[in-house]
Amino acid sequence: MSDCRPIAVFDSGVGGLTCMRELSKILPNERIIYLGDTLRCPYGDRSVETIRKFTEEIVRFLVSEDVKMIIAACNTVSSVALDCAKETAGEIPVLGVVEPGCRAAIQNSRAQKIGVIGTRATIGAGAYGKGIRAINPEMIVYEKACPLLVHLVEEGETDSAIADVVLKKYLSDLLDLGIDSLVLGCTHYPLLQNAIVRCVGDGVAVINGAKLVAEEAKKTLEEKGLLSAKRSGEDILFATDITPQFERLASVFLMDVKKKICRTKL
């Protein structure tokens, strides 16, 4: 049996395109609808109430597109509003990015010292620390808000001397504490992966949540019998504001994917 309905991915802006890219690699037969709330991003400095309101609006829109799965590729949403997304989606399975990242961080830590970087909202919620310690109470978790990193990505400064300086400022304290596993707690951050690896060195495992959630999506679709046997059309990228950054990154990271970009209101 084949289910040709699309998978939905949403984020506050462009960061979730990293998740969409991984999904396209792992599940080439699946059609994907992406929604980036570029008009109102970033979410990291918003109140919890506002983030939950935005999440409900986005999920309602995606449900109206007859999707079979929804992935909250935004760590901020996954940290403070995943329950809201699930409630709004009803019977449609909803995945977040926090839990897969927690499991991978533990698996890759020998010293039992894990660093987590993310937006102020993600770090303030403490979702990764709680999730990691729920699996293994022996783990020591250091969480750090890195608000400038999203802006570096949005401005295209992903592998530059500026990125190196900012990352050194943010990560030096975590490295001094002896972490050997670093969770990229924002889907923008994999776009900084080269610079992050340069900063932390070979002794620290860098955990990319985008790839992990794509693997989780494949497993869930298999278990529920929702896989598509054949691709049924092109992917659609919705944005609440079609910015030059959105178009540029969609072109760079999804160059092999047949897609169209549309503006939408929520």
C-alpha cells in the first residue's frame, strides 16, 4: 500500500531547509511541503505564548494541505510548543527535533559532558537538558544561548572569518568545561557546520538534528504504513515572506529537488 500525500516541514525561517534536504536524501519517493515563517522569524526571542500561537496557525494551514506527517523542524517550537502542534494536528503524526538530538548526544559522549547551543527560547526552556537527563541521569549538560548565530546564517556568513570569531566567543566556555558532544539545537546551525567543526576540533562530536529527524521520520512512516512507493509531484516551498535569503538558500540546499516557491498567508 502506498500513501502519496506529502510530508510537511515547518520552521520559523530558512533553517528547516536543512531538514528538508536530509528528508529528500533519505526518502526520495516522498513529496514535501515546506513552510518557512520568514515574515515573523526568528522565534528565539519571542514569548512562549506567541510561539504557541504561531505554531497553531502553521499547523492548521498544513493540515488543510492534506499532509500525512508534520515535522516541527524549529528547535524553539519543539522545545515549547510541540504539544500544541500535536493537539492541533489531531491524528496526523508530529515529530520534533529535540528527542532525536538527545539520544544521539548521549550515544556520542564518552566523558558524559554534553554541550547544547540554541536560541534563547530553546535554552530557556531547558528541553535538551531535561530530555538528556531523562534518558541518562548521569549526563552533565551545559546549555548556552547563541542568538547571533541565526543572524549569521540569514546574512550568508556561514563559513567566514566573522563566523569563526562569533563561534569562538560562544563555544570557548563549553570547550573549557570539557564537553565531548555538542548538540546543534537550532536547524539553522547545520549551515554553520564547517565553522563549528573548526572551532571545536576533532575531539567533539557535532550532533546535526536535521539528519536525525529525517531518519526518525522514515522509521515512523514505515511503522505506520505511510510510505509512498512513487513520487507524485514536485515539492512546494511556502513562505510568509519570500526573502532573498530564502530563495538563495532554497536554491543552494535543494538544487537537485524539483520545487516551486509560493508566498502564503496564515
